[in-house]
Amino acid sequence: MRVEVLASVMNQDMAVLAERMCLDSDAVIINQCDRLDHAEMDFRGHRVSFFSFPERGIGRSRNAAIERADGDICLFADEDIVYNEGYAESVCAEFARNPHADMILFNIEVEESRRTYHIEERRRVHWYNCGRYGAVSFAVKRESLLKSGVRFSLLFGGGARFSNGEDSLFLKEFMDRGYSVYTAPVTIGRERAGESTWFSGYNQKFFYDRGVLYHFLYGVMALPFALRFLLVHRALLCGELSLGQALSRMREGIRMGKRLKKEGADGE
């Protein structure tokens, strides 16, 4: 199996980025910038394809990378990911261990304040617990991905109308179409500390956007999941807004999500 990193970045230099990410596999990099071009380089014996586009949006750039990938296993990345030595071998070893898996989720070390998950055992992922994993943890068989037809939403994520959640929707839709997703207690890299491109605090927009996302994720169960989310994380979330205010904004977002889904909105 051949691992290929699919990275979405902004205004980067190909050689500098490959070195900084410690790439040790083939890679397709979509560079959001102000020009349109394509370049390739050999880096540590691997092919790095670098596509620059003026279009913006994390979902759009990840989808562009998928269309240009030709590896057996696609591993999603951002420009702030630094891979561990031997990460490609670790990914291949997990798929060899679990040949029935269409996708496997791995650990990426992040700052404690930004951590949403830490995998400690191998188990199957289900619809009700898929909302915690970021795209940089995803390693997916390209053949399964292409057969599924699943792509990243253009409504959610950096550069989109709603701030984040494109990764959770991608994961849920992939599973909804009958493909299997498992976790692996293996750390393959870390996230460099830096300022988030979408998070600006637990404010009105955060809870509204989360409400929209929850309807897309959970449908009629969106409100119970929203209340559970607020109660479990109340100490962290309810500083700028009270629990009641946060829940009210999430309910508004859920109503908007219902309307958008009824309209068949896809972000275009």
C-alpha cells in the first residue's frame, strides 16, 4: 500500500512546507493563494505535487486534492501538521492489521485546549461519536472513497459560511453509505501551536454555527445532543454566554440547518 498525504494550505512554498511537515511519503498539496499553477518535486525519494489555486475554502481544497490523488491510502493534512518518523509505515501496518477497514483514525498531538479526542484503543466508530475527530486524523482507502462519492461540504469549515464541522459531516456521510471506520491508538504526528483560522472564542457565532452543524449531523436528535454538549462542557463553554443563551443560539442554528437541508444547500 502506498500512503499519499493530501494537504490543504495557504500561501506556502513547496520545498519549505515539505521539510517543515517532515513528509516521508508522496503528497498532493493544494495551495490557496493568488495564482494558478502546478509544480512537482522529488522529496526524500517521494513525489510531491503542488497545485496553486486562487479559490478559497477548506472543503474546496480538500476535494481538489482528492481528485488529484493516486495513492492507495489518502492521509489528510493541514500546513501546521508535523509528521512523526515512520508515519507512512504505521498507517500501512494498521490497514494490514484490519483489512476490512475503509478508514482508520489516528492520533495527532495537539494543545490541551484544542484537544477533542485521544484514541486509546481499537474500535469501530459510529454516527453518535463521530463528531470529535478532525480530518487530519483520517486515513482512508482511496478506492473506497472514490466508490462512496463522498466529498467535503462547502458549507462548513475555514473560508465557508459556517465555521467548522466539514470533517464530521464527511465522516458521517462516509459511514452512512456503508463504509467502515475504525480507530487506532497510534500517534502519527503533531500540530504546531498557532492561531486558529476559524476559532475566535465561544461566542454567538460559535454556538449558532454548531447548531447548524448538529442538525446536519444528528437530524431530529440535534437538540438533545446540543444540550448534552453544553452540559458536559459547561465549564469551558459558558464564559461569554450563559448556558441558556448558548442553548438559544444553538436552537436558532438548528432551525437554520433544517431550512438549509430542506433547500438542499451544498455551499455553492
